[in-house]
Amino acid sequence: MVAVQGIIRNIDERVKFIQDIEYQMSHDPLTNIHNRQFFDNIVSKSNLDFDTPVAMILCDLDELKFMNDTYGHKKGDELIKATANLLKRIFSEIAVVARVGGDEFAILLIDRSKREVESLCELLMEEILLQNSLKKGPHISMSFGHAYRSHSKGNMDSLFMEADQKMFQEKRRRKEQKLVRARR
């Protein structure tokens, strides 16, 4: 009986150890959301193995460099974590949320309609404004762009490029608005 309990405990510890390693391999240690490698694997499978409606939202923090340079990297990390938590709260039940770069995030939505994706983008903007108005945590300023395809197979590269272009258009528009306000 003691030997059997010892074997079961060893197996339980080994299973837990393997689960921990798998989690670490697929998640960003700062934010505890999926990492770039996990995201790229899902995108690759969607491109080659599945054929389903798919959307991608790419997000980029607008003021991380300013935050790091002015208040230090610890404050910058707080901004990254707050952003990840916001994205998790909105999307984690319905999408893959990943940190794909220093201040870049990606959301992959599978089997959603174009209208649902547009509504989720509106919700994201509303939630950012709400969180900033409540002054809970760091101020989040983020540009994002989205793209939609009715079929994922063979379309993931163009989906990514379109979402990326829209994100950078939004980023440029926001910078121009900021410059106009600063001149007044």
C-alpha cells in the first residue's frame, strides 16, 4: 500500500511538472497570456489545416517607450500587464490572446462573424476608455487594427498584413491628432 501511494505521488508530481513546463513554453512570463510561439503555431494550423472564418486584431501600445523612459521599466511592465489583463477580460473566453512582442498583442478569433468582430473592436475601445476614466492602474493608449476572412486556409498571411497595416494607420492618425492638439 505504501509503495502504491509512493508511485501515485511520483506520477502526480511528474504530470504536474510536465504541465508546468508546457504552460511555460506557451505563455508569456510577464503577462501570463499566450506567447508568440503559441500564437504562430495556431496561425499556422489555421492556415494549413482548418478552413473556418477567422479574424485577427493586432494591438500596439502607444506610450510604452515614454513610460519606460520617464518612470522606469517597472512602470512599463505594469502598463503591459494592465493591457494584457484588459485583453484577457474581454477576449479570453472567445479567442486566443497573445503577447507577440514587447508592447504588441494579437487576438485570434475563430468562427466569428465579421459583425461580431467589429462589435468586439468597439467593445475594446469602450473598455479602454472606461478603464482610463476610472483611473485604475496605468493609462492605456493603444492603437489596434483588425482584419477578417471567411476562410482561414491559405489566408493567414494576408489577414496578418491587413490587420498590421490598419493598426499602423490608426497609430499614425493618433500621433497626428496628438500633434494638432499640442499645437493649440
